[in-house]
Amino acid sequence: MNIQIRRAVKEDMPQVLDLIRELAIYEKEPDAVTNTVDDMINDGFGSNPVFFCDLAIADNTIVGIAVWYIKYSTWKGKGVYLDDIVITESMRGKGIGKILFDHVIQEAVKVNAKQLHWQVLNWNEPAIHFYKKYPAELDVEWINCKLTEEQLVKLQ
């Protein structure tokens, strides 16, 4: 199978959002996606893009995505945060995730990142097994924290 990797363009965002929704179903959160195609176009292709999206293409069809952005650590400096790698269910297990992950590693090196960060759900055994093939630290010490949009508004 021939897999091509390319940077997403605005016109890809409907298919990208479909893959994100597919991931939400896999992660047992089918109603959690509130992002829209318009939001993704504005956030990724506006005057101040806040994310990058790279695509895995097979037979002119998007079969996987990697969504990432530049982050900053006060201790280490510039880094890359990989928000998601998603492979469409019918194409999982064919090495596409590795191709995309290796591509993000190359992108991190290109931007002189000091670290590459990502998260994996503690029950997602296939993903954990995948990441253990790399010399990565799977850290169980740090606790994830967040404030939702509603919580942020209430705190103003």
C-alpha cells in the first residue's frame, strides 16, 4: 500500500472532522466533539494558525490524520504537542499510525523542538502498546487538568 503524507488544506477539514468524530466514538465520547469545520478552518488557516494537520492518503482518500501544535515549556523551551493521531477504523493495523507518528517526529526535529508530548488513555491498550515501541516515557505521575469553556466563562 502506498501512503502519501501531506499537510492539510482548508478543503480537507470536513473529512478531518469526520475522522475526529470517529475517534470520539472509539473513545466512548460520541457527543463530546463540539468543534466545527468553520472553527477548524479559522483556527488552522486564519491569520494566526494554532494547529497543524498532516494527512495520510491512500488511493486519494484520507485514511489518517495527525493534529499537532507548538507548545512551550518554561523548563525546556519549544516543544511539539501531538493532540491526536487518528486512523480510520478500516485501515488500522496497516502501519499508517507509525508513518504519521514518525512524520510528526520529523516535524518536531524541523522546528527544533526540545520535546514531543502526547497523551494516551489508560485503557487504550493498542495505543499504549504502539507507543511502547518508541523510547518514550509514559508518565503516570502527572495529573491532567482542564477548565471547560463554560467553567472559564463562569470564572470571569
